[in-house]
Amino acid sequence: MKRLSIVVLALLAACAPQQQQPATNLIARPSPDDPRPAGIAYLCDGRKEVSVVYAKNRASVTFDGRTWRMEYQATGSGFRYVDAGNEWIGRDDLAALRDAGNQRPLAFNCRPVRRTT
């Protein structure tokens, strides 16, 4: 009886639909000193979209009809672009747009979804 139970469980496991991992978009952000413009659209929590064009230690970050021109700031890990009032920060394929004054997130958990240039 014990063997039959094991066989039945094995058969049920084989018939169960396999869960696939969500596909991730491996869209590499250019190195900060690359002079060629490279645009990437990010989708953030709340279905918010941030568009960024990177070029030569700068990023033009567009969100909610506004665009900020930010300068690259070296960090120990990840990336950081800032202007007088905001920052675009992240690591690997996860980023956030924050109000630099009070650290309030404007858009967070942003992941690259497509190239724009």
C-alpha cells in the first residue's frame, strides 16, 4: 500500500502544470561614460512608467510629463543619477525615482521593459 501511494503521488506531480518563472528583461544599462545615447523604458509599481536616456555621465529621466537632467554620481554598488531635487537610483534591473530632499519615492520597483532608442 505504501508503494502504491508513492507511485500515485509521483504520477500526480508529473501531471500537475509546471509553474514557469516570469520572464525578466535583461536590458543592460549602458556604462556611465558611454557617449552614445541609450534609452530604456521602465515599468514601476502602480503601472507607472519612467523613461530614461543615458549618455556620457548623464541621464534624462522622464516621469509623469516632467523631465529631469541628472548627473551620474559614483556609488559603491549600483547606480545613482541626481539633480537639485531628485535622484534615479538602483542596482542591476531594479530602480527608483525619489525626491532627494525627503527621500519620498515618486516611482519605485522599476524594471526595464524595452529599449526606446
